Amino acid sequence: MLFDTLPDVIGRTTVLTLPNNYRCSPHIVAAARHVASQTKEPVHIRATRTTGEPVRVVGFADEEAEAKGIADLLWNYAPTAGAHPWESVAILVRTNNQATVIAQAIKSAGIPVKTTRQPAEITAAISLAAQNSSRHALAAWASDTIEESLEDAERTVAGLVKQFLADDQSGVVDGRAFAAWVTATANTQTVTPGVEILTFHGAKGREWDFVVVAGAESGLLPHSSAKTAQQKAEETRLAYVALTRAGHQLVVTWARSRNGRTSTKSPLLDGLPTSDATLPKASVRSARLKTNSSQPRMLDHLATWRLRHAAKLFMTPEEVCSIEDLRLVAERKPQTEEDLASIFGAVTSTKISAEILPIVKEFS
């Protein structure tokens, strides 16, 4: 009887669309909408913000010049980004192969890259779990290690293995299962903050103030593996995802030669609404670092306030306010709660004025 009624229920389904984009600037939304429209599917997304930096598309001679150019872009961004500039930046690539040369270039330029490391003992235990599919063998190793090993780290890992076996009573015991369990259960990773370099797929659900989409060339965007119309449409949607990871600033880069082969700008960028594509030269980096560290400015302190305020509320900094809002505070220097309301609105300004106005007063 239930299955007989399903067609009627499905036929009465109401589809709700959510067209408003609250994170991205209107320039970024326009660029992403232009790319998405190439699937021939209707795109109704619209920006609720009214200001932001124009999108830029920058071409380079080859992948090494592109990587060095990206480093210059980051240094030009850093002085406007507050006290922790690198944590608000991401470089997105279509394939992991692109990441190596970019990471080397920005490290050479003195810019940290975010890394996540697993202790060597955990890695060894994962390898062991992969070799010992028998629960008995793995349990025996853990018990022997706890009793006989002189290394605290090894005994700790053995304890994790025993806990894993106890928590997971069924299923295959292998390295992948143990790695997933460790990641979800045990806080063993060491994270070094810095600029994130990750693939389009890895960026899904994430957001940053400033994003560089690198390698926007035919063969990479869309990827050469996309042969059918459906696959090419999926590549276009993936490009849309990458572009909309940026909240305030978006730069798209491409190389005229990659891996010794001539390349061309991605057709997805044809007609993309952008600004002048000239690349500004980075100022002397030591001077920028000195300005950021020894001469604190209002925007630095406002950005730091945003990070701490977000942590207290268990929110992301972008959910508290945009970097553009903080720039407006630094420019207008509001003196009263009413002045602040012109930027954040009456309700929000009432909540944050006691924290924001003293910062403004200090640097006015």
C-alpha cells in the first residue's frame, strides 16, 4: 500500500531554492555564475554583499613563473589581512601534481605552508595493521609492546591499537580502518599553520578570504580525462566550487607552458568578468614583515579580535563578519554604537561595540 502512494507523494514535492550567497563578493559570484552557466543549466545564485575586490586572471610563462607570481600575490595581500594573514589564504589546484612547485616557491619566499603530520609511531602502527589482518596477531603485538617496549611513544600507540580493537568488534582490520579510527578518535596529529594548498575536491565545504585558483588551462580546467558531456559538465561545476571558496579576493592564474608543453587559457574563463590582469610587484618583504609585527595597525587588531570572538562562539571568523566589514571599520573609524550600526547593523553592533570601539579609539 505504501509503494502505491509514493508516485503521488513525489509528484507533490516542493523544491526550495537558496539563491543568496552571503560569503562571496559580488565580483566573485559573477565570475562563478559565468563559469557555471556554461553547463547550460540555470544559475540563480546572487550575492548579498555589495563590495569586494574585482576578480583577476593572470597569465605566466610557465609553471615556475606562476608559482613565484603566486608568492608575490600573497605578499601583496598579507599587509591588509590582519595579524594572521596566512591562515586566511588558500591555493587551489586541479591535481596534486601542481602543488609541489607552488609549495616550494612560496616556502622559498618566506611564506609558511600548512602541514599536518602524524607521529612516526602512528604511521608504523598503520603499516603493521595493514600487514596483520588477523585481530589475534594485532592484539598480540599490542600486548607485547605494552609489556616489553622501552619507548613511551610505542606503548602509547600499542594502547591505541588495543582501544581500536575493543571499539571495533566487527569488520576488517587493516591499515585504512585503523588510520580512519585514529583520525576520528585520537588527537595525535601536529598541525603547522600557514597557507593551505589543496585540490578543488579537497576544498569542498571550505572557505577563505583570499583564494588563488592555479593552473586554469585547457587540459587541467576542464581536466583532459573528461570526455563525455556529463563529465565536462561535472568539471565545470567543480570549477564553480573552487571559485566560490573565496570570500573577498579571487585570483585565477594560468601558464602558457606547463611541463615543457604549450598550454592555453581554460575556455571556461572566456568572457569571465575580471579587472585589469596586471600583476602588482611585491614590496620588499622584510619591510612588510616589519610593518606587520612591530607597527600594529587597527586592521591587524580587528582581525585578531575576529579570530578570538569566533573561537568564543565556536564559529568560523567568516561567520562573525567579513574582512571587508573590518576594512570599513578601519576606514570610517566609528566612534559610537550608532556609527558602528551603519556597518554591522543595529543588532550586531549592540553585541560587539564594547569590544570594537576601544580598538578604534586606540588607533584613531
